[in-house]
Amino acid sequence: MSHVTKIVAFLVIVLVSESAMGAPDCVSILRRIDPCLPYLVQNPGREDSPSKACCDGVTTLSIMPNVKDECECIKASVMLTPVDLARFAALPSVCGTDLKIPTISGDMDCSQLNM
């Protein structure tokens, strides 16, 4: 996936998430994940490790108070973007932080989370 394609995919996610969820918080969440795309996208030229900006964004997400909204937003983005789910699920560990969401996948259950 070219850099331009990744940018277009991210913008589509932001627009769809903002209109579908009506939550500007989702846009903020996706902006935190955006630096992770070069590591997460499924293509032969992807990065071998997440950037500092990516890990900083994941760390910021780990301390956000509304875990259910965070989970729903990430779930929506995972369903719309061709990312490596194994890498996405391992991202908190690789970055040395802990996201309080279920295993990241298209069918993760966000309804079970406490706020």
C-alpha cells in the first residue's frame, strides 16, 4: 500500500468514524493511531517496528478515561483498514503500555468494558 493510499484510507476512517459515531473523540483516537500505520498496514514495505510517535500515541490512549468509546473507535477503524491484526493486538506490549480494551479484532466486544 503506497503512502498516499494509507493517507486516503486514514482520512476515510476519520470521516466515516466521525459521521457514524458522531464523536469527535474518535477522531482524536484515530489521530493517536495514525503514526502507527506504517507499522500496521499489510504491505511488503512496512516498518519493522513502531515509531516513537506511534508508541507515544498508544501510551496516550492507555490513559484515556472512556475505554468503551476508545474500544468502539478502534474496532471501527480495524474493520475499515487493512491492518495486520496480530501486530495491532501486540502494539501495546511492543510499546510498553497497556490498553484496557479486548484483543483487537473486528469482532471484539466493547460492551463488556467498564467505564
